[in-house]
Amino acid sequence: MLSIEGVSSGYGKILAVKDVNLLVEEGEIVVLLGANGAGKSTLLRTISGAMKPKSGSIIFKGQRIDGKKPHLIVKEGVVQVEEGRGILSRMSVKENLDMGAYLRSDKDGIMKDLERVFQKFPRLKERLNQNAGTLSGGEQQMLAIGRAMMANPKLLLMDEPSLGLSPNFVELIIRAIREFRDQDGYTILLVEQNAKKALDIADRGYILETGRIVLEGTAQDLLNNEELQRAYLGRDAKTRED
């Protein structure tokens, strides 16, 4: 579904992403792991059109989308949930959700997706007329994801969706991501700080270091990789053997 071929991207002359090749097949959850500053968010922003690649190509469902304007990429079905949620804090929950569907004209489909959002996150229905800025952090993350759902995505880009959330909200968000694949048929490219939880629900993963892919494999292979365990899962392989 998504093929990234030799993509480099960055800010001015500084490249945060360097010659990256990455593949996401339809129906997969693919997780992108790496330390802060590794280039993960830059790569997602380049896919979504917020940044233009310096080189390489981004192909979605057989068509190049690199260089297209962000709203046209959304129209193609690539929708991003940005780090930090990015909700419209002075608008109500309902108005935020309506903004997610601003490119759509299929009223029946919009209403159906709104009900799906409420089924996934009942608390949003309870707070429908509340200003988004008064929601808790977890509720704001639900709203950011719900707004993305309203755009009817084919590919969902998710940047650190559990960042700063309580354990209960982390579990809720991770469960929702799994359901997006298993029940809703979404394809997902996920950047997530909680490597263990992300790999537990993912099909495959990539490790990004200083802008370059240094390791890739199935989620299970990455979970069993001792170097990865030490670096990202907080485990000491030697201690475990002892």
C-alpha cells in the first residue's frame, strides 16, 4: 500500500531522514521505533505532505504522493494523528470531529463514521458539546484519533499516540489501534514510545537511528532481538539468562 523509496527529508540543509526505504502492506500495523531525534516524526510529516522530501519517492496505492499538498494526500486516504494531539481547543468536541470530515460530502458515510467514533470512544459522545481544550489529556487523544477516523482513512499515520497518558488511557489507545486493524480494516504506520506495547500489536517494525533504517523485521523477531531489548525494552539479556 505504501512504499517509501530512498527518501531523504529535513530542515534546510540538515537531513533528519536519510535515504529511507520502508514498506507498509495493506492491513498491517507497522511500527517505527527510534530514540528522540531519530527522524521518526519527520518521516511521518514527509509522508503526510507537511514536509517535502529532498529526494526519493513516496508511493501510495500505486501513485506517487510526494510533493502533493497535504489536503490532497488526505483526500487520497492518508491521514495523520500528530504528536501532541493538535486539537482545536476553542472548538467543541463535535466541531473538531466535523473538521475531520471537511473534505467529504457523503452524509450517510459521515454519520456512520461518527457512530463508529462514539462506539470506540463513548466518552466523546458524553462530552460532545464541551470545548476540546477542557478535556483531559487522554480524552484529547481520543478526540485527535476520532477526528482522523472522520476523514475515512485508508492509511493511518500515528505519531506517539500514548505519549504523556496515564496507564489506563495507554491501554485504551493501544487496544483501539489493534481494533482499527482487526475490526475496521485500517492500515497503520505507528510511531510509539512504548516499544513493547507497540510490537505486541504490530506485524512488522523498523528501527530508525540518526535518520537511517538500521534494523527491520517481524514484530516477534524484533521482540526477541537482544540488542533491541537492551536499547528500547529496558531489558538486560545477560541478566535474563542468569
